[in-house]
Amino acid sequence: IKCVGVLTSGGDAPGMNAAIRAVVRGSIYNNLRVIGIKKGYQGLINDEMEEMFSKSVSNIIQTGGTILKSARSMEFKTKEGRKKAYENLQKRGIDALVVIGGDGTFTGARIFGEEFNIPIVGIPGTIDNDLYGTDYTIGYDTALNTVVQAVDKIRDTATAHSRLFFIEVMGRDAGFLALRSGIASGAEAILVPEIKTDYSQLDRFLQNEYRKTKSSSIVLVAEGDEIGGAIKIAERVGRDHPEYDVRVTILGHIQRGGSPSAFDRVVASQLGVAAVSALLDGQRNIMVGLSDRKVVHTPFNQALKNKKSLNPQLLELTNILSI
Ligand code: F6P
């Protein structure tokens, strides 16, 4: 391998810049050239790329977003799109790729890598933390802290008015963010897509615990919850209990921005360098991740096929701590 291409794709996550920096510097350290590809796979198709140097990644470890920009490319899902992308790789002399993103990014990488026999290594970057093969994804810790800070603020006003708040956090198919931030912010209940929402249980909780204390109550809802998110649940509870003062807050994209936490910066630095080492060791079609704080490699096939499960001990904690 002589030249590595690097891109970020899918939903951005705080810490992606720290990962880009580590890939660029890890490559240069190993005497490889490195080319930054703009707007994910779309930039590969449109030939939007430029060579990166150590200086290109100065002063970015602390910034949110991604200097390479991101996109969800529909064209890359087509054979013609991927052919164009491959031709541009050849033209530029790029012989390996590092892709930073989530499951959509790795699905594209797996197909592209197999189709054209290109070594590709993935780095998990998503606030959802929903990738099998790694304990943490880049951006998850920062998003957690953003959610906790927001919930703390909402609790002040909730308590002042003795209100019941339903707060929706991101996570289309995964409740990692909701569960962990819910525990950290002392939420009275947490609704996640992985577990069927038992409305009668929620109702019992509201009748007993909430009615008893009435100082305030916070229910954290992952956007992928099967009742259909915080608005739907709040409507139902409001209908069944007109005596409660119910409010809804949807935290939205605030969760994707901001300066990355120290934890995310370190994880991103470790995984960025590990991705380059993996390519140099002849690895391909794998994701680098962290398991028990050590770098591990998981084939894309496995990372995509398996579903990471929520920690049952954390789930149990909510029941114990919300009495
Ligand atoms: O995958 C990251 C994520 O933030 C999800 O939690 C959320 O459902 C989705 O992206 C939102 O995507 P978009 O920014 O395209 O609306």
C-alpha cells in the first residue's frame, strides 16, 4: 500500500475530526500518502478529493462536525455509481480506504471492497453506539454528555412546575444513548426500541411513583421507541391523565454537535492509528473497535449481521433507582 483515502459518511459525530487527524498522521508516520475524500462516497463518485498533510489536520482535534464533510449517497448504492468511484480511486492512485461512519457506511464499504478487491478498514463513528464489535463508537460519549446537560436543565423547570416531561433523544433503532443518559440524569423511566414498551407498566409507574412525589418526572424516550416517539406517548398519557401537566422536548441534532469529550478524542486517536496499522498488516473488510479498552478487528460481515445488545445490568438499574 502506498496511498490511503479517508472519508466520513452518514450522520456526523463529534470526534470524527480527531479520527481523521489520526488516520492522516498515522499514514504519514508510516510513509504513506493520504488523500481526503469530501462528502463521503459521493465525493468519491464526483472526484472531490485532495492530498492531506500533517498540517491539514492541525487544530481540529477539539472540533465537532467533520472537516471532510459527510453525506448519505444514493448513487453509491448503484453499480454504476460504485464503478465511477473505483475509476476515480485508480486515477488518484489510492490503493486502500479508511471509512469513518456507522452501519450504512460499512454496508457500502463491504460491497465496494468485495466488488473491486480494494482493502477497506472501517472506524465506528456514530452517536448511536449501535455497532457490534466495539464497546464504544466515536461521538457516543460526547452525545451522552450533551443529553445529560440538557436533561439537567429541563429538570430545573420541570421541578419548578411539578411537570411530567417526555424527552426524546436520538437513536432510530438503538436505545444506548437513551439508556445511559437516562441513568446519568436520574430519569424516572427510559423507553428504548429494543424493549417492547409496556404502556400499562408506564401507566402504573405514573399513577404510583409520579403521583406520590409530583415534584417532577423525566421519561427519556429513544426516537425509535415502538409507540412512536415522545410526542405520541405524551399525547396518550395526556389523554389518559388530564390531571398531569405534560410537556415534550425533542433534543434533536443538538446531540450531534459540539466539541468532542476527552474520551471520544482518545478513542478516535486510538482507532484512527489502528485502522492504518490494520491496512499495513494486510487486513481488509474489517472494522476496528474497542473491546475492554483493547483494539479489536471485526469483519464487516459480522459487524453488520450481529446486533449489539443493551447491557441488562443497566436496564435493571433503572427499575431499582426509580422507586
Ligand atoms: O445515526 C445517527 C443519527 O443521528 C440517528 O440517531 C438519527 O436517527 C439519524 O442519525 C438522523 O439522521 P439525519 O441527520 O439524516 O436526520
